[in-house]
Amino acid sequence: MTASAADEKVVVIGAGIVGLCSAYYLQERGFQVDVIDPLPPGDACSYGNAGVLPVWSCAPLSLPGEWKLAPGWLLSREGPLSIDWRHLPVLTPWLLGFVRAGRADKIAALADALFALNNTSVELYRELLQGTGHEALIRDSCYVHAYRHPKNADLNETSYRLQRERGAPMRVIDAGALRELEPALSPEYRAAIVIEKQGRTVNPARLCEVIAAEIQVAGGRFVRQRVEALRPHVDGGCHIQLENEKLHAARVVVAAGAWSHRLIRPLGVRVSLEAGRGYHLMYEGDGIRLNNSVTDAKQHLAASSMEGGLRVSGMMEFAGLDAPPFERHFRTLDGLARRMFPNLDGKPTSDWMGHRPATPDTLPVIGELPGHPCVLLAFGHGQLGLTGAPMTGRIIAALASGKPLNIDTRPYRVERFA
């Protein structure tokens, strides 16, 4: 612990996995930490994800020509993409940025930046959980990308090529090998690409709870209130206006997920951030067990066995932050799950919809707020928040202490949206 850090308080806004990892590593650097969120730790998107830790994941969502698939997805009742057309006027600038991000000359740099965040995820979680008694929350796993048509299992497809170029071990297997690897899958799947040396968590909510408990043991405080405003002070530090009190801190970390841009907009910074809404269903006691994380690669449907049963997650929906869940998506997801797993007998025991904070170029926003160095930003991880959270937390702690890591953080800066 450094003397300067011991005297400094940092307020982390957001008790999701990114905020929790930021708080954990800030404490490791010696800072006093308060975590502010109206919800319990890990109760939003961090709870609802599929639990996959795809450490080789480095392909941005916008790839050259990928936008041409969008009309077909939108017109299909079972498509992985949905847009509430009432939200389209607000969404249009984000969509234009998404298309621009998919230019061929940008892809390699985006992939490098995503790889730098994600590749050490399993290793860092294991270090973080060591000695807690909850080490089994993180498991070794392959990520099985299943295909109904063998010709589609193509290692030269852009997203696989980007991963292979960065060292990902992967192989194509036929229907027989797939049956041996994952017997619960439908025989409709006749090939798969297996990406090895990855990981998964068997309970993302409990993972958040364990990290939160470690933060509390180290003296951290959790405040269940909503942040109304941030007011950086001219002499340094920042005032944080809550619903019922005001705090002052040397630094503030904005890790409020899809709501983050609303907090910094009054400070003169606009970020292209959308809520990519995702859905999941849980099936308990159905007897289906997966040995690895599995995805229907064309339907973008992910499934994983967890402590509470089988979780099936999918959909990228753009409808804003305030629209309620659309029940038809749960019905669609249930139908797709039963096609994926023919022996799935029981009804879903729970459902969930959450807001993934998505940027047009897939990269999160990490770094200082221009003009207000007391405000650090850590949001916009999209579908990879669980994977990118530990390294993001380490970067935030390093920036706060003035001792940067050996990682190029320029691709994540908010200035790219200027």
C-alpha cells in the first residue's frame, strides 16, 4: 500500500462485474473504496450472462460485409437480431458507426485491443479467487460452435481467422465426434468448431457475490443508492450526488454499464453507447448436462450448464433502456432451446432480460474523462463484460495510482467518439 493511496477514497459507480473488479484492484493498490449501485452486486447483466469466458474472443461484432446479414435476421421470427422501430431514430447514429467500424482496414487493430483485454481472463479470475474457498466457480472449458451444415464450419471465416492469428487452438470435428463431446445436442448438428483452452463460470451471480465479499472484508463499503450527478471540483476530486447524501472522492470510476453515458453527458462528453438487450432462460432439473459451453453458431444462441441448471442465452435487441422485455422473445428462445436440446422436457423455471452496454466498434471505454482526470471510465464491454472485467479493473487501478500497466490503452479512450 502506498502512502498516497491510503489517504485517497475512490468511488466506483456500478456493482456489476466490471465495477467489482475495478474496486478489488483499487483496494489492492491501497485505495479506500465505496461502491455505489441501487441494486445488489452482480444483479444486472453480470447475473444474466451465459457464463462463458472466451479468452480468445477478439473479433469485433462489425465485420466486413456482416451488415448485409442484418435484413435477414430482422425479417426472421427466430433471428438473433431485433430492433424496436420506435427506437430507430435514436439508434441510427450508432448503426452508422457500427457499419464504419467494420471496414477491413480497422479489423486487425480492433482484434488486438479485444485480445489484450480478454486473453488473461481465466488466469486473473483464478488468482482473484485463490484462498476464498470458491475456486471451483471457474472451470476449464472448450467453446463448441455447433453447425447444422458441415460446410459452414469454416476455419477461414473472419472471426475464426482473427482468433487463430492470435494463437487460439481450434479444430473442426464431425457429427460423430460432436456426439461424443456433447451427447445432449440435437443430431441436427453435424459439425462443430471447437475452440480450446478457454473457461466458464458455473454461477456468474455467485462469482460477483464472492468478489463483493472480498471487497467488504478489505474495508470496502457498498451503498445501495442511485447516483444523481457527478460534479468534478476545480481544486481536484469529485462530488457525487446520491439520492439521499453527497459524497466526495479523490477519484470516481464510472462503471454503470448501459447507463454510464447518462452520467457523463452533463460533463460535456458524448459517447455512442447503446443497450444491446439480451435474454436468457433457465431450465432446472431437466437432466441435461453440457461438458463445455456450446453455441449454435448461426443462431448466436449460447448454452451452458450452471449450478442452477441449464442456461440458454441469446438475442441482440435494440429497444432502449426503458422498454419492458418482449415476451415473444422468451417464447422464441424456448423454441430454439428445444430444437438445440431435443430431450429438454421441463418448462423454463426463470427468465431474464438485461442491457448490455454496446459501442459501435465493440471496444469498451476505459480511461480518464477528458478535462476531468478525477473521473475514470470503465464501461461498454457489450457481451464480453464478464471476460474483460479483470483486466479492465487492473487498468483502472493502474491509472488511479499513476503506475500504468504494460498494455496500450489508447484504443479504449473515449476521445475516439469525439
